[in-house]
Amino acid sequence: MKVQYKMKRMEYLLLILFAIVLAAAILFGLVLKMYNVSLILIFIDFPLALIIAVFASLGIREEEEAKTM
């Protein structure tokens, strides 16, 4: 059960990081007119979203395994 909480915490931390990077990309793109920096931040956000999806699916899998035991 302890591993499940650790994975959930990691998932939430990555989700917060994703939101911060996305907000920074919007800020740099629309407000500061730095389109290249915004594009780089968006490209950083895609792998981060993939990692979040993997952590979420692993968390769901562990939750289902815990229910069957």
C-alpha cells in the first residue's frame, strides 16, 4: 500500500510541474512574444505528459491488484 501512495505523490508532483511548464509556455508565447522559448517549453511538456500517463496507469494497476488480494 505504501508504494501506491508514493506513486500517487510522484504523479501529483509531475502534474504540478506540467501545469507550471504549460503556464510558462503560454506566458512566454502570448505575453512576452518569445515564440521560440514557448515552443521549446511545449516540446518539453509532451514527454512530461507521457511520463504522467505512465505513472497514472501504474497507479491504477496497483489499485486493481490491491482490490483482488
